[in-house]
Amino acid sequence: MKEIVQMIVVLSVICTICGVALSGFRNMTADRIENQVLMNVQGPKVKLVLEGAENDLIADRKNLSVNDEQLLLFIGKKQGKDWAIAYETVGQGFGGDLKVMVGYDIEQNNLTGVQIISHKETPGIGSRVTENQFTKRFKGLHIDIEIDPNQCPGDIDAISGATYSSKGVCEALRKSIALYPEIRKQALAN
């Protein structure tokens, strides 16, 4: 019996030390991981969404609080003047969350583009929402467009076999458009 208690104590100490060490490593690398995601995942997508911006989109980003939600806002400039903004929202796809970067021309109130940041959709089917053939359909849409939560707007046809994924992108777009007036107001105020 004494051996069992001793084994339990030793295993508990080892597990505690490993847990503290892993937590410490996670805290030490959190900023580096966030920076890598920003540079290698979000950065390339925001450059596509705000194509034509003349500034460093990563350097000119800011954090905003909208409806008790923290958003990372990217601001595109042309000729030294704020021209467009982009931020990320989430929709529910077939495999889980679809993170979508949506860009807006703040003068015309049109979409400058839509890009999928991350997804867990079925490869070859739901993952087709990441293809340019689907995402380019959103470019130029005016923000006044009505988006039914159960379908995509107007000319945006859902991808055959990927209805849930297509609806997830449109849900994220609908959420993004709902946040746009407040985000635009805060962006222009600064």
C-alpha cells in the first residue's frame, strides 16, 4: 500500500512540474505565435482584400472594441488618405467556424473583397469557399445588400455540395456588415 501512495505522489509531482513548464512555455511564446499568425495567415489575406493599398497594412492596424467584442482593424491608405478598412468575422460552416476577412471601401461603402482566414471544412467540397472563383463574387457589392441568414445574396450562388460552407461565409459577411457602421465611425474618428 505504501508503494502505491508513493507512486501516486511521485506521478502527481511530475505532472505538476510538466503542467507548470508547459504553461510557462506557452506564455513565453504567445506573442511570437500571435505575430506569426498575423504575418503568415492574416497578412496575406488582408493584402488581397485591400488590394491597392499603398501603406503597410500590418503596421497600420489597430484594435477596436465594438459591442463588447475586440476586433483587429486593418486600414488601407491611398495617397496618404484612409481609403478602406478590413476586419475578421466568424460564420458557422459544416465543419465548424469559418473566419472571414471582409474589406470595405469607406468612401463608396462597397466591399473591396472577401477572403477566408481559416476553416475546418471538408477538403475538396466545403473548402472550395476559399477559392477565388467563389470569393471574387463579393467584390463591389454595396453594404446595403440584404443578406438572408439562410442564403447568400443576389448573384452569389452557393457552391454545389458546399451549401453549409457557403452559408457560413454569407453569415460572416452579414455579421460584418452589421458591425460596419460603428467600425467605420470609429475608424474615421481617429
